[in-house]
Amino acid sequence: MAAAKTSYKFTFGPWNISTGRDPFGPEVRKELAFAAKLREYKKLGFDGVQFHDDDAVSPDLIDGDPAAIEKAATKMKKILDGEGLFCEFVAPRLWEHPKTIDGGYTSNSVSDRKYAIERSKRAIDIANVLGTKDIVLWLAREGTYIREAKDPMASIGRIVDAVNAMLDYDKTIRILGEMKPNEPMDQAYLPTPGHWLGLTYRTNEPSRVGVLIESAHSILAGLDPSDDMAYVLWHGKLWSVHLNDQNGLKYDQDKVFGSVDLRRAFNTVWVLERGGFNGCVGLDVKAMRSTKPGDQTKHLSNSRQMFLRMLEVARSVDAEKVEAFRAERDYEGLEMYVLQKLMGK
Ligand code: 3MF
Ligand code: MG
């Protein structure tokens, strides 16, 4: 096992400060200007920003001239530098554009698939300007509402082709898959980190294809986030995480880290520590719709605080004691030891 880190870098995306709009009701808070959001990062104890391509470059430019895209990204880089922030990754937003209605890489339309790959290449251009090597793919609409809608085997091949096109386009970038089992699709292709991990080895350069795991996505798949993370850490492919929490198998809730299940949060932090996790700690959390505008960033600082508090708990665990419980097969004792830790004893 790699040595434990002494410190962690924290990041979030601009979408984590939001208006409270949901499928059943409109905004309850005003959209904060991007520049104003950036000013919040340091105050909240965060170091870096996660970007969708059209967060970094205005959506009006995203389908246009690559030179104009680079120019806009250069402007964004200056703003980031001015705030003392770094860019963790860029993710092509392949789920809002009219050409991605049927998915991006797995769309049944040849021209729409081409659009998705071209747009991903532009995301790489933006990443280069913003000074990051990491591209994140959340395969939002790569799936179906009805099983018969797409050829499931051809679809997997198309995802691999798209990843290869990106790896070929830039010989230094890394691609991180952020898998989610459902929402917005009924059923997603590659629904878990394990599915994506298997596919990484079939790409042209497996050493440049890794994984971002989001706690809520594992929970929605009925899996334990810390076991998913341990599996991917073992492969040396856990390059980023999105920590949050989730109350059962519902829509993606993005609750404050540790707010539903403290023990699950403990195991997550414990695994990241023991596995020598080396990436950024992203907190993909959402404020409650009932949150007042003045409190709209509390969920972010609270999640960071939960992580740091859990880190203290994880670091206070006596590894020899744990081994002794294991050797005696005294899991009742081990459980109480962990519960006492969680209760501050
Ligand atoms: C959806 C997500 C996404 C990704 C983001 C970066 C909008 O459940 O988690 O957030 O994190 O697109 O890849
Ligand atoms: Mg996420």
C-alpha cells in the first residue's frame, strides 16, 4: 500500500452552487455569476475548479471556431490564476445539446456521433489552455429508455472508438470515466466503475484511461462506494472522486458528504487513506431547495468539514487493534470499536 497523504486538495464544479430548480419547480435562488462563484472557492477552503467545457467557454462559442474557443479559454485561465485556483478537469457536456438527444458516442445518428467526438476534442483543447491533463466523461445519455433502442454491443464499441479518438488527438491527456447506473437514462451502458474499468484495458492506451468515482452513483447501483474505490485503487486507476451522500435508491440526491450514513463515509475516507489516493477530493453536493440564498454554499464547506473530521477519525484507528479483532474473528468487537470511534470515543 502507498503511504498515506498528508494533505488533500479540494475541488467542486460551478454547478454545485445552484438555483434550486428541479423538475417540479423553478429557481428559488438567483443564478450567481461565474466570476462570483469563483470568488467563493478560497473562502470555502477549496483549491481547484471542475469545469464542463461550456462553463469555461460560453455555450454560444462551443460549436464554433476552435481559435475563438482557445481565446475564451485563455481568458478563463487568467481569471483562475487571479483567484489562485487550478482547473482539476474538463468534461464535455454531451447531454444538453440538440445533437446529443439520443446520446453522444452511442447515438444512432452518424452525424451526431461525429459531433460528440469533435466536441470532446474541443474539450481537450480547453483543458490544455486551462492547464489540466484530465478529461472526465460522465456518459449521461449513453444508454436507452427502452432496451431495443440501440445495439448494445455496437454501443460499447462506439464508446471505445470515441475514447481512442481522444487518446490519439492528444498524446498527453488522461481520460477518467465517471459512471452512473441511471438518470437521466433508464439504463446506462457501463453502469458502474467496474464496467468502465474493464473497458479501459481495451483502449489503445490503458495507462491513460482511469476512473472518477462518485459516492452517490455507487449507492444508486446498490454498491458500497468504499468497495468500488478500493477495487479501482487496487488497479492504480482511481484518479478522482466525487464525494456526497444518498438516501436510498432514488434520484441522484448529491447530499452533504456523510449526512446520511456516517459509517459509509468513514469507510470511504479510510479506504482513500489506506489506498494512497492521490487525486483531488471533489465534493459533488447540492444545496437543499429550501436553502436561503445567503446559505447557498454551506453544503460545500460542511462537506469539506465532514471529510476532514472523518480523516481524523480514520487516522485515529489503531491498525494493530483492528488486526487483533480480525485474527480473533471478533467482528462484534471490531464493530463496536468502529461505532465508538464514530461516536467520538
Ligand atoms: C451527474 C454528475 C455530473 C458530473 C459532471 C462532471 C453534473 O450525476 O455527477 O455532474 O459529476 O458532469 O463529470
Ligand atoms: Mg459527479
